Amino acid sequence: MPEIIFYRYSHGYSVFNPREVREEYREIKRMGGQAVGLAVTTEDKVYCSLELRRHVEMMHQAGLKAIFVFGRWGGLFAAAAINSSSRETFKHPEWWKVGPDGKPPGCIVCCVNHPGFRRYFFEEAEHFFRWMEPDGLLMDEPKDANWPCYCQYCRSKGNPRQIHVGSLAAFLGEVARFFKKLRPGGSTYLFHMPGQPVPFYEETAAQEGLDYLGVDGPLCLQKKADGRVLSKTPLLESMKTVLPIVKKYGKKTLVVPENFLVPAGEEKVYAKNLRKLLQEKPDAVVFHYYGFGNENPALLMRKIEQVLRSLPSEKTPE
Ligand SMILES: [Zn+2]
């Protein structure tokens, strides 16, 4: 049986009804969850600091581990809307990664080699780790190994094209070890987006301090509200590239079968492919708690629950 983690974004949890939140964590426990990943933005420090601690308290009362997730910090991770990268990120354009022309090429991601950004990131992280006392840390789709940064700090380390993947991986390892130093005994998790350069999978897998490593992706059709179909590599495909690398480095495997933006009628396909995925025996699986943009969130959740309940009897795959 893999470790089952249910995932929540910060959206909406500042509206805090203790009775409902407590019941949600009990439900997660009943559905087979062992932990909850809570995506937190840096702005939450100001608006709902108290609620964050209460969430952790209620997770523990329900018998669940609390896993901290960076919600879009510095544009470096997913797990929140892009405009919640934090006010500090927008106030400091000098932290942004830049192309050879000195301009950010299209999106805002902070440079892990910029001393100002590094100071800010680790100070904020320390605050949240000490304040919330989470049992684990999860990093969601670190950005962006596909393009190098040409700022003065990256150039001083060598050819930007050669050092960028290693720099980013080293930073993620550093963050994982920083977490473990502040939260001894805690576990660290990271999942990639499919389509990253293979050396990025390799270099992150080689990082000391990272316990679980894997990839996310769809198990069925996903559609946005405007009707656009999401074209992300299916998880059953991308895991064939990523998981052997994870195992080669002796790390535990993690998969994120994306249960969001699922149109009506696709729930069956999702459940069928989830069974296939679990036959590969990943060490940890992350589901979104009810997800978002699902036409029938309750039905999809029940399907997941059914598959999880049938797990122990699935020792011999059909
Ligand atoms: Zn840079």
C-alpha cells in the first residue's frame, strides 16, 4: 500500500469553519489518506497565519501528517495561481531569471543564484517551517529547467547553458536539507512536470535530503472551463522515463494522477487508469482533495476511494 497524500491549495481556506475543516480531515482519513499537502503562499503569513496552524492541528487530531507545499514561491513552483507568486517577487524584478538579452523571456521565475532572492526565500521558509511545524515538505513542479538564466550571478558560475540544470537541482536539494535541519525526522517530496530535460530528473534524484521523487500528469481527458483540452503527457507514459531514474538513485517513487479539470463521463477512464498506475507500486500517491474544475467532483472522489479500498485485494493484478 503506497502512502496516500491528499492535496489542498490555499484558495478558500482563509474562510475557516472549524467544524467543516475538522470533518474534511476526518473524511480524508476515512478515504485512506495518511497525509495532507497544504499549499501555502507567502501572502498567507499576513492574512491567515492562525488558520495555517489550526489546519496542522486538525490534521494531527485526525491522525494525518501535515505536509507543507510552496504555493508559487518566487514563481519557482506550481501549486497556486501565477499572480500569487508573492508581492515581494513583483517588487524585485532584479531577482527574475533573464534571457541573453537581459529580459525575462515570457514568464516570471526567480533566479536561484540571486543572493537577494535566496535570502528572502530561506527566511520565509524558516518562518513557515517554525510556525506551522509540518511533518513533511512537498515541492510541486519546480520551474524552469528548460531555460537557462543569464544574470550576472549565473554567468559568474560558468556557461549559463551548462550550469542551469545543476544549479536548480542543487537549490532544491539545499531546500530539502534545510527543511530536515529545522524539522528533524521530516520527509521531503518532489514531483516534476513531464517534459523536463532528463538531466534534471537525474540531478534532482542525486540530491541528498530528497526522499520521494516523481512526476505528475493526467490519467484521462482534462478540459479547462473555456473548453480547451489540456495537452500534457499522460502519467502512465511519463512515469516510464522518470521512475526508473528515481529508483536508480535509491529514492522512493511518487506519482500525482491529476484529478482536476475532469469532464463528466471521464471518471470511469480515470479509475481504470488509476488501477493500472497502482499496479506499478509507487511508494507515494498524491490526489487533490476534490480537485478543481471537475464537472462531478464528488463522483470522481468516490471513484478514487473505491480504487483505494480495493487495493489490498489487488496483490495479484488481473
Ligand atoms: Zn541567474
